[in-house]
Amino acid sequence: MSADTVDNLCWDIVTTIADERGIDQRDVDEQLYDVIDPDALGRLARQSGETDDISLSVSFRMAECYVTVTDGGKVRANHPSTPE
């Protein structure tokens, strides 16, 4: 997987977290490489996008969000609500 593709996936993760939290991307207070190996995640995402034989779902917690990366590098983030 090329560095650009891994960078794009990393950016997608940070942007998705920022959007979910309603903050600027520069305010995401945690580094992805402190949570998960971005190169390994990128390879898994690429491989799952190239074949129907592999189904990917990798979940981790980052910057107060639950993040899931699925087939082909699709990213979802969920910021749990704080009870009032």
C-alpha cells in the first residue's frame, strides 16, 4: 500500500472523528499511530477492498470516539453521549 493511500486513510479517520465530535481536525487530541499501526490497517483495508473473500471490521477507541474501519477503508466514528 502506498504512503499516499495510508495517509488518506489516516486523514479520513481524523476527519471522521472531528466531524463526529464537532471540532476542527487540528483539535483531535490523539495521534493515530499511538492507537493502532496505520500501515497495517492500510494493508488490511486495501486487501479487503480487492476481494470478496475478506471482510474487514477493525474497531478501536481514539480521541473519545469508537472508530470502525471496514472493507475498503470505510470509516465510522461514534462519540458516546455523556448522560446529563
